[in-house]
Amino acid sequence: MESRIFLFAYTLVITLTAATASSSWKVSASYSNVVEHTFHVGNLSVRRMCREQTIIAVNGSLPGPTLRVTEGDTLVIHVVNKSTYNVSIHWHGVFQLLTAWADGPGYATQCPIQPGNKYTYKFRVTKQEGTLWWHAHTSYMRATVYGALIIRPRAGRSYPFPTPHEEVPIMLGEWWNANVMDVERIGMAIGGVPNVSDAYSINGRLGDLFPCSKKHTYKLNVVKGKTYLLRLINAALNNQFFFKIADHKFTVVAIDASYTEPYHTDVVVLGPGQTTDVLLKTDQPIGDYYMAAHPYVSAMLPAPFVPTATTGILRYRGGTASIPSASTPKMPILPGFNDTPTAHRFHTNLTGLKNGPFFVKVPRNVDVKMLITVGVGISPCQTPNACVANPFGSNILFSASMNNQSFQLPISLSLLEAFVKGAKGIYTEDFPDQPPLKFNYATDNNQSLWMTLKNTKVKRLKFNSKVEIVFQNTNILSIESHVMHLHGFNFHVLAQGFGTYNQKRDKKNFNYVNPQERNTVAVPTGGWAVIRFRANNPGVWLMHCHMDLHMPMGLATAFLVEDGPYPWMKLPPPPEDIPRC
């Protein structure tokens, strides 16, 4: 009975979606509006930390444009690449039902848009409400090429919480006093890791605590006695963040565009790529209050990072605080940089809203089970005698892997095009379901697994198969929290914990009733996370660490999801104008 209900519901969704996936792109006004934008990707001169710098930005702004749609709308985004680098745009968290060609990751679902060229993304946003975002999916470019994507309920449906007085996107980011593309290129070329960022930002501004940044601090003016919906987005490349506002508390109502049971907290923790919607009541005395964010540093071994918080100001209208020089904002007390208990408590206390409009029951009777170890290691240097900065030697580079496989994207043809055309030699379908050895992953630094080879191994899934993945962090070379993102799907987070996963012991803690649904999960430091999803979306979908320090190093793979049995469950051919390699 469950499968029949699912098939009917899915058929209805796909039938509607198929109308927007056709080559003509005729959209019925009865269920969808078309929201159209043009993104000009090019150079922008900005002043940060006492110096002028040229960055890559969209439409001359940092962050880029906020996209606002209603659930069911079709987005049409014309991307014009005026930069000197290849670019592609990923719509982070959008399901892309039957529009996998528009997902955006370079060399995965398309080849990048080359300098001087343009491409139009067309897709429908369906069965989702809340906060998502978009960003470049080409190297470190997403350090400055990003923006919010806000999905409101369609007519006749309201939020499952009190209507806020105002909705405000708050995007947390990182800043480099350098060309970020050069930062990555040099780091990868010498076999080390790219330099860490020089500062952090709130809505593109660094805040009072960084040099020459006081007058450019982000300010949010509020009215006393109102409720505001803050749409928090971690757009950073590599850092998880603790976020607080002095003397104020939050009620979490959604994560990754999935509604949650209300959760009350004074601190929010976000991994790179994650979004969190919180209600904020302005119930404090009129004045200025700092909002602040600084990193959650999960690595057990010492790693460089900037120990300064980015700040913005929550300013109550009225009273002397309306005069900028009349008050000194109050600073929140942020958790310690390595406060893993606070981070774990936040992540594990979130639950899904069972009566939400799009809540999905947990898949049972799993078809595919995978245990995937994630961590860092080493690989042979791809440029002989170039890896001079690596402590392991001149012919060794730092690497990252899943089940000891270090993923490498193709460059001659995208994975999706190769999958659809049956092209040979682009990838192999032998990504392992289990790691090569069993040991105490959370504590043992198993030297036999330090070395991993680069390859393009992927996993094929039958349409509608139910998949369970245990992400297990390893102690090989270093142990830390890895933030895992799955394209094309939401998944249920059934449980999270520390140590080496033990099915007999840990399965009793699974939440089958109202687990959180999201597209990006922070696997605890020295621990594990169990997720489940239904592979009901044909296409090629990356699964990777959303810390850009590790994605280029190989902490990734891809799922090839086969077509469904009916015509409306099959992926259409690629658009004629899709970029070629």
C-alpha cells in the first residue's frame, strides 16, 4: 500500500515537472509562474581589510542577488560569464526533479561555462519551502559567487509558524586577501592544502573586529516587540560556524528548506552549505546588540584558523541607539572554538515536522546499505617533483577519500552526459559499499590506508531503491567533522554519535518517527551519522564533502540513478545549448 501511495504521489509530481523539463519549456500559469533573472559573472573591485581587491562576483554585488520564488515556480537564470575563469552555478538543495542537467556542478552534470560564453538554467522548484542558496561549483570561486534562494509557500498555504514581521537572509562567509582561484591552484599544485581564509563575513561584510571594517559592518534595524525570520546560510568554503546574538534566543523552524519541530536555543551551528531558519523575538531593551559568528574547529590536531569573530549589529529603532555613535553594542559569549558538545547537542536535537506540508516518512526495508569511511590521507603527486611543501616528500600530495577511494572528476565529458550516452572510459561503476578494512575507525591511525589512488568510481542505483548510508569519520592522519552534501535529494538523519559505528548497539537510537530531513549533514568529530533516502530522481548526483578544502582533494563520489519504468519518470535528453567540454 505504501508503494502505491508513493507511486501515485510521485507520478503526480513528475507529470507536472515533466511539463517544465521539455525542450519548449512552456509553463502552465495554473500551477507555476516563471521567475527570470540574468547573472553577469565578472570582476568587482572591493575594499576589505585596508586594501583594494578584485573579486569575482555576480551582478556587481557580494553576496549576489537573492532569488525569491513561490513553491511550484519555474526559475530561468541566464548566466553570462564575463570572468576569465570557467564557471558553473549549483542550486544547492533544489531537487531538480527530471532537470538533472540544470544541477550545475562542473564536469558532473555539465561542462563549465567558458569565459565569454553564456548558458540558461531552467528548472522548477517543487515540494520544497524555506531557505536554500546558489553558488559557483567550480573550485574556490564560491568564496564570492553565492546568494540566497528563498522559497515561500504557494497561495492558500501559510507557514507552520506565526507569520514574521520581516524575513532577513543572513549569509556567513569567508574572506581571503588574495585571488581565491590562485589560493586553491597553488595549494593543490604543491601537494599541500590551500591557505586558510583571512577573515569571516556576514552578508559580505567583515565586521567591527577586523581592520578597516567598522564602517562597513552589516546592520539589521528591528522594531521592538516583533518577530523576525532570520534565514541563516553558511556560504563559507571550509568553516563550520557558531552564531549568536547578544541577549537573544532563537526558535529553529526549518533546516535545509525542511520544516522542523520548534527548537529553542541561544546558539545556532551551521556547517558549510547548511541553512537554518530561526524566529527571533525582539524582546530586549532598546539598544544595539552584536550578532557574531566564529568557527567551530573540529579537527583534533592543531590546524590554522582566524580566531576572530565576524560581527553585525542588531539595532532597535527608537531611543538613543538609533544614533550610531550613541551606544556600544553588547557582544554575545560564543562557545569555545572546539566546543564539540555544543555542536553535537544542536545537531542532534533537531527533528522533522511530521505535519509539515512535505514531510516524508522514513524509508523502511532498505535495498542498499553502505558504510562509507571519510577522511584524509595521501596520494602520489600528479606533477612529479612538484609537491615540495608536503611533509611526506616531493612526490606525495595530501588527499581525501571515501572508502579509501579518492574521487577525480572527468574533464573530457560530464558524468551525466557519459551516463546518458553510455560513453566508455569516463568512470567505473565499482565504488565500494564498504571500506577495504575493518578496524576501530575513530581511534586507530591505520598506516596501511594512508595511501589512496585517484579514480572516478561511482555507484549505480535502481530507480526508487531505498538507500542507507553510514558515514564514519576516520582517524587516518587527522580526525575532524566532515560536512557531507547529497545533490538531488533530501535525506533523513536517523542518528548521529561518536566512536566507531556499531549497528547492534546504535540502531536502537534510530529515529523512525520524525527525523530531521536535510541535504547536508555534519558528521560528528570522531563519529558517525546514518542517513536514508529514496533514489526516485533519475540522473547523476554528486555526494561530497562541502568543505572545499576536501572536495578537490577527492572526498566525493556520485550516484547514477536509473530512469523509472514510465515515460514521465525518465530523464529527458540534454538541452541543445548545454556547455561542452
